[in-house]
Amino acid sequence: MARLNVNGRVREFTAEPDTPLLWVLREQLGLTGTKYGCGIAACGACTVHIDGVATRSCVRPVSTLSAKERIVTIEGLSRNGSHPVQKAWAEVDVPQCGFCQSGMLMAAAALLKDKPKPTDADIDAAMTNICRCGTYNRVRRAIKIASAQD
């Protein structure tokens, strides 16, 4: 049995060492908010935080992690949708299909943790997630709104 600290709770699971974290989260732990998009860390739908850093979970083998690292998924970002990014996303009505949005939210939350008042260039550099619906302008606006919240 392997163990991971996910959303503040140590969870046990069984998986091959090369299994991507994404599949352990979704299939073993039932945390399906983190999405599979491309499998090559290009789209960002699978973004989670590992010790506060936005990380593409589809290419991160579980063997590289232990219960020492703190993993946060979209389910753990806030218990009730009260994270400033979640509130701003709702205010701006960012999602269309919504598939990429959990990864977008996680990337935006990590950006604001590191740069509470990001410039447009900071947002461009951090938000490399792909949205097939093209919600990029609303994403930028929501990040700006979230950055203004104290």
C-alpha cells in the first residue's frame, strides 16, 4: 500500500510505480474533478498543486511522490467554492463546456499564491492551459478580479 497526502488527508492506494498521479486520483481515490485531456502535459486539464506548485498530474508517476508532499486537487481548493479564484470564475461566468476549468482554476490559484497582483505578462506566462472553447479573455478577467480581492 502506498500513501499520499491529498487534500489534507493521507490516503492509501495500490498502483504500479509508473502509474500517473492523475489515474490514482481519479480511479483509486475517486477524485474525478481533475480531468484527463492529452496525457502529455500539454493541455493542463489535469493540473493539481503539489506543495503549492501547479503540476500536470498526467505525467507525474506516483512513485515520485510520498505522503510528505501535499497534493491539492480542485476538490480541495476550498470546501464551499469560497476560494477567490472560484468566486471570480462564477462572477465572470468563465466556463462554457467546463472540461478544462478545474485545471485552469488550479493554475490560476497557484499563480495568485506566487504573484498576488499579476500583470498581463505574468498571467500569460502562468496560464498555459488549453481551452477548446476559447475562454481566455474571461480567464484573464477572472484572475484580475480574484487578485483584487483581499
